[in-house]
Amino acid sequence: MGELKLMKGNEAIAEAAIRDGADGYFGYPITPQSEVIEYLAAQQPEERTGMVLLQAESELASINMIYGAAGSGKKVMTSSSSPGVSLKQEGISYIAGAELPCLVLNVVRGGPGLGTIQPSQSDYFQSTKGGGHGDYHLIVLAPASVQEMYDFVELGFDLAFKYRNPAMILSDGAIGQMMEKVEIGEQKPRMTEQQIKEKYPWATTGKTPDRERNIITSLELDSAKMEKFNEKLVEKYRTIKENEVRYEEIQCEDADYLLVAYGTSSRICEKTVEMARQEGIKLGLLRPITLFPFPSQRLAEYAQKVKGIMSVEMSSGQMVEDVKLAVESRVQVEHYGRMGGIVPSAEEVLQALKQKFL
Amino acid sequence: MSEEIIIAGFGGQGVLSMGKILCYAGIVQGKEVTWMPSYGPEMRGGTANVSVIISDERISSPIISEFDTAIILNQQSMDKFENSVKPGGYLIYDGNGITRHPERTDINVYRVDAAAEAAQMETTKTFNMIVLGGLLQVKPIVEMDKAIEGLKKSLPERYHHLIPVNEKAIHRGTQIIQEVRKAKVEA
Amino acid sequence: MAEQQQQLTSEDIIQEENLVFDRTQLLTDNVFHYCPGCGHGVAHRLIMEVVEELEVQDKAIGIAPVGCSVLAYNYMDIDMQEAAHGRAPALATGIKRTMPDKYVFTYQGDGDLAAIGTAETIHACNRGENVAIFFINNGIYGMTGGQMAPTTLEKMKSSTTPYGRNIKQMGNPLKITELVAELPGTYYVTRQAVHKPGAVRKAKKAIKKAFEYQKLEKGLSFVEIVINCNSGWKMEPVDANKWMDENFLPYYPLGDIKVPEKK
């Protein structure tokens, strides 16, 4: 067992990046996630592992620094919160289009606009449906604990490199700011340039006589070729959907009703399940861990067994659309949500369930 | 065992760090912990609060509205959280600056005048440790030596020379906490 | 003499000792898409000649912009990345910071560098990123069909200023090169041209210095190269160069703007 530490979610992300052997972090401060860059600055990662840390002049610049370094096969990440992630979307689209691996953390706050600095889950659409322009998807991981904030850095990087696709950790202000026990992993070495050249032959590391020049681009002026490329992306997303769906089931086996919730909401709902069971209501919770790919198939299976499904989100109802698509009207699907930075209580979720179904 | 605590007072009273020490002590004792600082407009009024859960089992929601124990260190927090204590639960408060003392009779009420004591000890910064000592005297959520270890873990090493004075404050807290009234359990 | 000349065959002439110019090895075989008379081709060649002469092909990473030179990677036989509009200095920062031993340069037009990418340009310069920025200034948006650029001169016509650039309405032509020279992070700032043989030789020297200073870790070198855009300016190439001499260069005078202090 590794060392146990008490950490904020944002700090866990930063420590995990160093320990996972990341090559760089480029970011711009924004509440409620500035602890990520502050923690890194205090840790002096250049001293610890040689990891580069840079506070950029904007979110635009930081995501494009990520693009440049990722294009050279480096393991790099950035983080922000909702308004900042909107600014990063241009770069994320280019990164997806150039098929580069990277990790982006969004510690979501309520919107639209400048909104609030309180926790929210209102960026689900933006994260799972593309976010920027063009046909693409991110791999989206939704941690529900500080430990998962830590663990998903490694997982996110692994998936990003496996599929040459940007990965996102979709968190929120509550998980970013709260502290929990975290088991810290071993320090992994950063990859050497030789290892990068062998493992990622596409990377711009300098043209050597043994290969053609490498070009990192998302531009293709020939429509026929562009469509072929789009088809390749579609095929990649299909493979991801086949292989990378992750979810957790809590008391689902005998459930009459099912809650679907991720991140902070799932923690609330776990308590709702406990309360409902005490009252004799057979309630279960399906927690998607990957939001893209979404556990549609598993939900479709439950559609045959349960009497009703309620999606609980800190939004006006975004994930509920994916739940509905998954169950294809075979069972009643409802949404319960709070917005504006309000976190629902376990009691009100139970109340809502009773109102909608019982 | 699961203990749900709110610690509420002014910013600068060491509310958040007291919660952190409790959590570290819990970790040392092999428990699950969560520490959730206050979210909401009340933070802007200069008040600070943190809810801490220490449990033998996996903790579901870190965001809770009812508490087994409330530690209340100013009047605003008294007004806000007195009614959030579960019946039969504990309310521990510092009388300094309190104009309306707790009124509920279905909870156990204790008073620890830590501010006055810290001033007398001429170590005003150990105020929160006196409160912590009081809490552990009334509710031994974590063992005393684990609390000291938690203190060590949560303090950066450059402050480790302050551990003895904080340890002393914790012990002082165990001595000065007073019972105001026991909960009346309705038959 | 006349008799001797008649006896020379092409085989006699094609001799190593008679070689005055060779094809640049680090340009690919792809045919430039640039308009005849455009300076991009020369600028590409000069950069690749310098990479070749310094023998750093295996360490050079170039960044293409959005603009006419968006496809620069089709011509330069080195590893290259294509940036979003204006973001090339951010890419260069990401690459150079994580691989300090590489030779990293951006190749950007005036709209890319001095309009949409102003923030990235200024901050990369101000941080003194140890990279080279090659800034191609032709005072117009060539690729999108001749719209006004930040460097378009007063009264100069473009498709978005068909009656000439009105300073009151559109602001002043931006001398961004002079501006970045003021920043402590820039080490070498110069303005060059490639429309005459002498200018080409000077421009190449400037480009070479930019690479050499990078090797010495001196900070950012900023080399502006003024070129004509005969299509965008709606002129014959020769007229365009003449117009450039008479109108453009008085506003954007050639020469070094910031040179390393001599010890």
C-alpha cells in the first residue's frame, strides 16, 4: 500500500501528474481550480522530475502550448474551470483533429457566462458531445472522490496515448475543494526522448534520415481525404465505446428504481440509496465513470428490469438525454437537478424520486 | 461508526485546520474521512466552516445538512447550525462573543471557553487546539495520541517546533470543557 | 576568344568548380502554391538553407500558421506542426520548453502574428522564449482574398477597405516589430526583405543569426521579412516590388531594430 495523504481534489490531480511522469503542465488560474497550479508551483516539479510548469498568458495560449508539446509526444496536461474551458475549446478541437494525446481537467462551476464559482455539472454537453467545432469526442472521466481524482490522471493519460485522443477529467468545485484520504502511487520516470521516438513514431522530435518528416496538422483541403479521416475518427470512437466503458453499480441487483448520477451527485445519491433502503424502497445507483463512452448498453439492460430511472445532475438536465437514448423509451426516465452552484441534498433527491415514481 | 461534524466560526480561528487535524488523526487510525469546506455566500461574511466525516466505512455524501456534533465558535454559526444538530447529538461552543446561548434541550450542550484560555496561556493561536481537546474529551472520535500524530502530519515541518505548545493546548482543552446540560430523551 | 567559346559544351560547363547555386536540399519536391513573384518561396528557401548549413535538420521543428503559408510543411523537409490561427508562439513555447535542445521556429504572417495572435506573440517575446519567430509582412490577408491586415498602410486599398484604410475608422498600421523590440525578452529584432539580391543575402544572415542565438540560449529572435503580395495588392510582380520600395518600406524601414549589446 502506498503512502496515505489527506489532500484536496485539486492537489491530488497535481501530485498525480508529477508521479505519473508527466512532462509538462501549462495553465491559467481560475477559481475553483487554482490549487492545481499553486500546488505544482510549490512542489517545484522541474526539480522533482524535470516536469515543465508554466503559467500562460491565457487559456488559449495554455491549450496551444499543450498542442505543441503533445505533438512532440510529450505527456502534458492543462486544467481550468468552465469559462476557461470554453476558451480552450478551439485548441481542444485542433488537438482532436491532429489526433494528439493530452489531458484536460475541468473543475466545473455554474454557468452560463461568468456564472458562479460554486460546483456544478452544467458542462456535460460541452464535454461529452465535442465542445469545440467539428465531429469529435473526448474521452471523459468523471471522478467521484479525491482518490479518483488522483487515479484518473494516470488512467486519462493512458487512454489518451492509447487512442491518440484528448482525455478530459470532468470534476466540479466540490470534489476539487474537498479533502479525502488518498493513496499515493510510486514515482514513475518520465519518458526519454529515445523512448518517445520508439513508442510514438508520429511525434515531431526532429527529422532523422531513417524516416520521412513528421507533420502534425488537422488541415486537409481535399474533401474526399477529409471524409476518410472523419471516418477514421468515427471508427476510433466506436472502438473506445466497445472497450473503455466504466461504471460502478451500487445496490442495483434487486433495484426497482435506479438513480443515474456521476461525480458529486453520485456521492449524494449513494446516501439517497441508503435512506431509501431504510424505508424499504429498492433503490440502486448506476454511476457512470466514463461519460464518453457512456454506459448505454448497461442502462439498456436495466430498462428491462426496473420500473423507473432518475438522472440526478447539478444541471437543468443534460446527461438525462443520454440515459433516454440508451433506454429507448422502454422505461420511464426522469431528471432531478439543482443549478447555480446548489448541491442537492440526499433527502431532496429521495423526495423527488417519490414524487416522480411512487 | 460514523461521525458527522460541523466546525463553524470566523476565518482565522483555525476552523479549517482543526478539521484537517481530525481527518489526519482519522487516517492514522485507519478510518475513512472527508473534509468539505463551506460553500456559499456565508463565506464572504468572514465566517468559515467545514464539515468533517470520520467513518469506519466508505463515506457516501460528503455534503451533509445534519450533524452528530456541531462545534460553534461565533454567534452567526450558533444561529445557523444549532438546529442542524441531530436529536441526541452534541453542541460544543465557546462562550466568547456569544449573545444567545444554545436553547435546545434535546441535544447535549458543552461549553469550552477556549478564547479566554488561549489568551491566558498567551498562545492565542492554539485556540483551535483547546477546542479540539474539549471535543475529544466529550467525544473520543479519535484517540488522543492519534490526534497528536494528526497534528504533526498536517503541520509543515517548519512549524514542528510549535507541536509541544499545541499539544499542551489540546490537554488544556480536555480539562476546561464543561457540561451545560445533557439531552433530555423523550420517552 | 570567340573560337574557344564555340568549343564549350554543356558537359564542359556543368562542373563542380562552376557551381554558383544548387537546389536547396531541405526543400521538398512539391511545387510551391505561392503566386509568381511572391516572397514566401524565397523566405522558405532561406530558412531551409540555414537549417541545412547548420546541419540541424534532425533538431529543427517548425510551426506553420494560418494564412498563405499554412501549407509550409509541404515544402520544408523537417518535422513541422500546423497551428491554429495566431497560436504558433504558444506551440513553440510548448515544444521548446519540453525539448530545450531543439531548434524551434514559427513562420507567421501579419494577420496571424499581429492581429489574432497578438497576445501569444507579445507574451512569448516577453518571456524570452528561446525560439525564433519569422514574421512575413505583406500588409494584407493574402489567403482569404486580400482583406485588410493590421499592417495595411493608411489609404491602402484592400477588399475590406475598398476606399483605402481610414485611420479614424480602422486604426493605425501596427509596427509590431518595433513594439516587441521594447520587450526585455527579445534578443535580436530585425526587419528584412527578399525582393532584391542584396536584401536576400542580408535576410539570410539575419535568419542564420536567429538560429545561432537560439543555440546560445539567448532568448527570442524576431525576424520580420517584408514581402509583396502582388495578387492582393492587384499589381504585376515588378510593380509590386516598386510600390513596396516607394510606399511600404518608408513606413516599415529595413534594418536591425534591436541587436545584442557588444561587450
